[in-house]
Amino acid sequence: MKRLVGREIARIYEQRRLQAEQDCARAVSRVYRQHPAIERIDRALAAAGSDLLMEAIEPGRPRTAMEMLNRLKEERRAYLEQHRLPPDFDQPRYTCNVCRDTGQVNGQRCSCYQAVLVPLLTDEANLAHLEQMSFASFDANLFSDQPNPGL
């Protein structure tokens, strides 16, 4: 039972991550179709990042990449602001931003883990019929004040 629940939890988190990444890829494609300039800027940013790396490993290379990178970042920020695009449109939207849908933070279970685990354990223990029960619906009148009634 424990192994099956563990596998199901892993599957749920994997599905969540995959869905977030697919949704992100679709959002980026949509923005790039509607705003080709932002795609051009993002490609130039990637190239400037590569140039920055090359400058770090080639001592004689001219040091211009950082300036270009900063200029492109500002151009991107201004473009996104002008067109009212969220600056994080290219970032996945995870169900849990703390663990990024992994269930783990610094080697410990995330606070969202229990929300995934409890329904699985409830199903496994065949306790689904108790889901609607709570102390708020408790009715003390159902019980007798007499000790051992009927004896």
C-alpha cells in the first residue's frame, strides 16, 4: 500500500510539472506570435549570455557582453511594460510555487505534500464516506446523557 501511494504521489507531481511546462510553452508561443519583437529580444539575450560566458573563458576577448546584456534586459522590460505583458509570461505557473511541484524543499516534504497525500490515503483506507463529517456537523443530541443506557 505504502509503495503504491508513493508512486501515485510521484505521478501527481510529475503530471503537475508537465502541465505547467506545457502551459508555459503554449503561452510563450502565443506571445511570440503576437509580439515577434520580444522573441527577437529573447534570442539576442541568449546570444549575449553565451558571449558573456565566452568572455569569461577567453582572456583576450573584448568585454562587451555585459553591457549588451543589460541593454537588452532594459529593452525587454520596456517592451513588456509598453505592451502590458507580464514580465514572467515565460515562467511556468506551478500548483505550488514553494516546491515547484516536486513535493520537496531542501530535502524536506513541502507544505503542499499533505494536500496530495490525504485524499490518496482516504481512498486507500476506504474512508471517502467520512469526508463530509466534521466537528461542525457533530450533534451531541444523538447521544444519551445516561451512562450505559439500555443496560
